[in-house]
Amino acid sequence: MREPASGLDRRLVLLMMLGSILNPINSTIIAVALIPIGAAFGAPPSRTAWLVSALYLATALGQPVVGRLIDLYGPRRLFLISTGLVGVAGIAGTLAPDFGVLIAARVVLGFGTCAGYPAAMALLRREAERTGRDSPAGVLAALAVANQTIAVVGPLLGGLLIGLGGWRATFAVNIPLSVLAVTLGALRLPKERGTGRGEAGADRSSPAARIDLARIDLARIDLARVDLARIDLAGMGLFAAMLVALLLFLMDPHPAAWYLPVLTVALGAAFTVRELRAATPFIDLRVLGGNLPLVATYGRSLVAYVVSYAFLYGFTQWTEEGYGLSPLGAGLVQIPMFLVGIGLSVTIGRRPGVRSKLLLGGAGQLAACALMLALTAASPLWMLVAVSVLFGVPQGANSLGLQNAVYFQADPERIGSSAGLLRTFGYLGSIVASAATAASFGRHASTGGMHHLAWIMLGAAVLFLIVTLFDRSLRRVAAS
């Protein structure tokens, strides 16, 4: 039985956390598995980077669509379907006979993790309306801590799984996670109107009531089919083609590939024209254009993820190949970052300020990137740990600041799709980070390549801090 309308339905919080961690756990586990996978298939870092990009490309495409469908139909159906795909991807990755199937499994995994975060934000908004208490700071902090906690477990779990069962075990872990998510979702997610007791709470024991409910359900199914048929497939295709063209160039930039940047710009222009004309656009550019503070938040998310994921993937590969640590050792080095992030999230999570959190995160990024430039293969281990500790500051502060900003800046009727877009822009940053890592390392994760990557990260960190300092709209988001 639910709690009275005076309080949040606490049964949903665990489900929100579970759905939202499916993506970060796969992000952090794969970070320590890239070198072993490369060794198994003879793939250099420039090629294994596609395992990262494939997941984020799929998620960047799927998040806005799934988020909008959650706005229209509620989270239940989309959550159950998406988390079911996570299990399918886990099976495919575990049994993958070649590198191409492994990339395909990561694509399916990307689509499977699309619903967790938008569903959590939609449930939170629904509960705020039900209880009349629009004070989500505690639950938003809990979501951030859950993501930080699983990120702590990810690298260590990845190292342990690789030691026990090889890199395939890092895919197999998705199977029980999927079963748990689908089971809890089926038990705890509220049924949408027309699928439970009916619009007026009719008695299901009555034959007439059962007939009426059947009619309502059929009507909803027909409506779903009509709306799904109107999904902007052309916009999605142009968006995907634009990202792939950009990635192909960033992964291996050379003069002979001059046509790829030109193709990227042309596809971007076509995508813009399409979205401005589409009745139901994939990304509603008009809505974004009318909410510049939200656009600025999305831009900050992109830049922040460039820094954090370049560290997660690039630095981890260097600690294994360039510094000589085992996958388990590389995972252990990452733990201080996530522990600091958790501690910071718990400390400042309930405070409503947004600007102060982002400024703190920006300063932490600058300090950590500067220290990366001082590292060599002969550096003492404590210096690697110090870098990890410094990166814990933006890990905790930026995630809180960005999701709090979206919650207050977005249209309440579009909170699912707005939250999805936040993750989309973050995933675009992750794709850029993956491409930067591939371009910096080439065939080997050397110290020189790590320094090259650190300069790219430092430039992104400076941009993040400048944009935050001069964004006056942040002063009006709750209290800064």
C-alpha cells in the first residue's frame, strides 16, 4: 500500500536508483575491460574505443525518444521493455564470437539503458504533484549517490570479474541486473490509467466493467500505434549519420578524410531543417531555442562529460598499458574518485544551490587535469591516487548541479524528455571523449598520448568554468 499523499512513495526510490545505474555500471566496468578485450581480438585502443562510442551513440539517440514516450504514456511500459533489452545485450556480449557482435551488443545495451533516468525524473515529478511537495533535493541526491556508489563498484567489480571469468563476465553481469529490474518494475511501477482499475476505478469483478476496461485498453493501444508511427525516423537517421561521420573523422583524423567534416556539417544542416519542419521532431529545436538557460545546462553537460569520461577511459587504459597495473589495480586506483564523489554528494546534496556546485566542480576539473600533465610512467602510485581524489570533486558536484538545474529549468510537462536530453548531451560528450582518447593513443596507451589527452581535457575544463561563471541565469535557479 502506498504512503499517504503527504509523503513520497519510498518503494519507488529503489527502483529509480536501479534504473539509473544501469548505464554507469556498464560505463565503469568496460573501462577496465578494454585492454583485455583488445588483446583477445587483436584490436588496438583506437578500435576498442568503438565499444564506448557504440553504447553512447545508441543512448544519445534513444534518450530523447524514450523520454518523450515516458511523458506521453508514463514510465512503466518503457522501463520494462528497456531493462529487458539490457538482459538481451548481456547474453549477446557474453557469447559474442567476434568483435563486431560485441559492438552490436553494446548498441543494444545503449538502447536498453535509455529509460532508467527519464523514468526516475518522471516518477519524481509525478510524486511531487501527488504529494504537493516540490522539494526533490533529497531524492535527487539519492540518485546521484546511487550512481556514484555503483561507479565505485564498477571498476573494482570489473577487475574482479575479469580475474575470475575473463572479460566476458563483464557482459554477463547484465543478465541478473535485467531480471531484477524487470521484476521490481512489474511489481512496483504504477500502472497507467486504463490498465489498472480503469478511469473511474471500476470493479474488475463486474463483466461490464471488464468489457469497458478492454475497450479502454484497446483504444490506448491504437493511440500508441498512431503516435509511434509519427516518431521522427528521418530526424533520428540524420542525427545518427551526423554523429557517425563526425566520429569516423575524430577517431582517425587525416587529410584524406577531408570529406567527413564536410559531410558532418551538411548532415547537421539537414537535421536542423528537418527538425524545424517536423510535426513531432526527434529533438524539438524550437523548445530549446525558447529556453536558453536549459540549452546552457545541456552545453555544460557535454563539456563536463568530455572531461570525466576521457579520464575514466583514457586514464584507466594508461594505468594498465602505460603504467603497468593489472585490470584490478586500475580499478582500485579509480575508487578514491568515486568515494570522494559520494562524500561530496551526501554533504552538499540537500542544498538547493546550483551555481556553487558547478563552480566547485569546474575548479576540481582544472586541478585534476593539471596534475595529469605531471604524471609519467615513473611517478609514484600516490600521485595516481591524488589525481583520482581530485577528480572526485567534479564527479560529485557536477552531477548534482546539472540534474538540479534541469529539474527546475525544464517544462514540467516535458520532464522525461528534458532529462533524456541532459543524458543525450552528456553522452555526446562521452563520444567526444572516446574519440579524443582514440586519437591521442593510436595503437598504444602511452604516456605521451595520456599527456595529449590531458591537454584536451584541460581545454574543456576551462570552457566549462568560463560558461558557468558568466551564466547569470544560474543565480535564479533555486539558491546559488
